[in-house]
Amino acid sequence: MLHTVNKSPFDHNTLETCLKYAKPGSAVLLIEDGVYAVAKGTAVSKQLQDALKTVPIYALKPDVEARGMQNRVLDGVKLVDYGGFVDLVAEHNTVQSWL
Amino acid sequence: MKFSILVNEGPYTHEAADTAYQFTKAALDKGHEIFRVFFYHDGVNNGTRLTTPPQDDRNIVKRWTELGEKHKLDLVVCVAAAQRRGIADADEAKRNGKDADNIAPGFRISGLGQLIEAGIQADRLVTFGD
């Protein structure tokens, strides 16, 4: 399963809920304001680093760049463009959008 | 692969209407098929032709119309959500005694069954919203 999170973890708890449910074999893609979670040195960095041990975490590159965060992305987070987003959807049998 | 897209957010709100469009475009560019784009809740506001954004801003509605024309997309607006928000085609306007319609070219108004069918027929249903 591919999980997408589009809200900032500093505004909503969807990322936290998503990470609780994400099982090995699934992947998490952060889009829109959800990409704020991948900044280094924040209150949720540890949560993300722990999750990275179990599931791959991706962030939508255009949204990371739109927020000027391209130089402070947590190690281990992979950046994808919209084509990469499409590939992730195709690779996983279902998509869960945490709204 | 066959995709269906569900858009639950209006244009110029947060970013979901933009992401839905960019995702749809990228899927088409990669040779995938888009079975249907269904606009629900505030997402129906993506389908009014009266939208007039500033000239230097993206025109979200026109962008859907153009992508729809190019790829013969089925752009469906939920009828109940549309009625609540004042989105009508000529038939709906007449049926409800309104003096005008405002649906954008390339969009059509139909029911929730179209969303269920989109979910069944497509390999993936991807939701974008608020």
C-alpha cells in the first residue's frame, strides 16, 4: 500500500496516524504541506527516522523545492517528481490518501 | 495501467486541485490511461467556466478543459455537490428553474454511481483533497 500525507505534521496528526498504520512492504509519500515533515532538526525528525527503519519514505520534489527545503532534507528520504509519484501508485496495489 | 482520479478540493484552496492535475498529466505522459476524473464535495468548483483568475496566475479550470480535450478525458462533476454549490449545466439549470448555467467545457454532471464505477473499472483510484 502507498500512503500519501498532504498536511503539515505541525498542523495535523495525519502523518503520525499514517506511520502507525504503515506496515513493512508499504511506502509513504509526502506531498503538498506534508513535505514539511522531511526537514532536518524538527520535532518530528526522530519520528520520521524511526519510521525509515521500517518503510521507505518519499517526498514530492516540486513541493519540497516550492518551500525552499531542498538543502535540508533528512537523510534517507527519497525525492520523486510527479512521474515518480505515478510510478509509486502503479507499484503498490492500493493508495491510501490521509486527508 | 488504468487510473481514476477523485478530486475533493476546490481550486485555489490549498494545493490538492493542482496536485491532482499534475498527477493526471504525468500519468498520461507516461502512457497510462485515465478512466475518469471525478469531482466531489468542493472539488466541483473546478468545473465552473466563470472562473477568472488574474492573468499571471494559472487557470485551474481551463487547464482541466484543455487536458480533457487533448486526451478525451471524462471529467465528471457530482450532481448533488454541484447543486449545493451552484454549478449547473443547461439541463440542470432548466430543471431547477435557474436563469443560467456555468459548467466549463469538457465537464459533465452526473451521479455518485460514476465514482463507484471509476473505482471498479480502474486499477488504481487516487484521492486528492483537503
